[in-house]
Amino acid sequence: MSEDPGPTPPAIHLEPCRLQALAEELGDATPALRFFSTYLSMLPDRVLNISHSLCGRDVNASMDAILSLKISSAMVGVVETEDQCRAIELMIREDHFHSAVLAFPALQHSADRCFAAGPQLLGKAREALRSGYGIPFQGSVLTSCGTRNSAATANSPATANT
């Protein structure tokens, strides 16, 4: 009898058109993929920085760390992390710092799943930049930006001049 491995964690959703927009702005997919790779490798330290600033009740450092992660997540299309950062940002701006601290574990869990799926995500991002969107795979799903119209996409540097 085999053991039940437990529930499968929810898939990480990427919007590859955001990475595509970055690649187009840079004139090449290579630096966009390098940016995504760096994003993934820095994710644990960035989350730790957010944790330290939230636990230290440092509003300015918390806001800087959250905004940095939100913007870079938007640039590479890591929607869940971007949305969680946006929610924590709003809590801090509205002086609900305790709520921001309570919301942090969900952000950490999402970032941990993203980091764990990093090699798969990077491979699929590479594939998406070459061949198109809507490519599902184990643990993650690439979706088309046409299904989501976020303010971050509309206001991103990659789309500002279009």
C-alpha cells in the first residue's frame, strides 16, 4: 500500500507576456531570462528582508522591501507574489501594520513554492519566449496576459511607450 503524498500545492502562475515585454524592451530574450533567473535566486533573501523589516516594525524598510519585490514580480509575471505584495503594501500605507505582519506567512509560502519550482519556471519561461503562451506543466502554469488586465502591466516600463 502506498502512502498518500498529501495535497498537491497550488500551481505557480506566470504571465509570460510580461517577460516577453521586458525582452522586447531590451531587444533580446537573454537579459530578460537573466533577470528572471536573478529574481528567483534572490527570492529567499528578499523574503527574509521583508520578514526582518516587518518584525522590526520598520515601516520604511518594510515598504521598500515590499515595493521592490512587487515590482520585480510584476516584471517577470509572478502574479501571486505580486498580488500579495500589493495587499501588504496597502496594509502598510493604511497604517494596518499588524495586518501586514499577519499577511506575511502567505507571501512567504508563495515565494517558497516559486523558489522551489525555479528551475522548471525558468525552463518554461525560456520555452515561452521562443514559442508562445498558454503552456501548462507540472507545478506551474503559464497563462496569457490577455486573461488579466492588471495596473502593474498597464503601468510597467515595458508597456509605457506603447
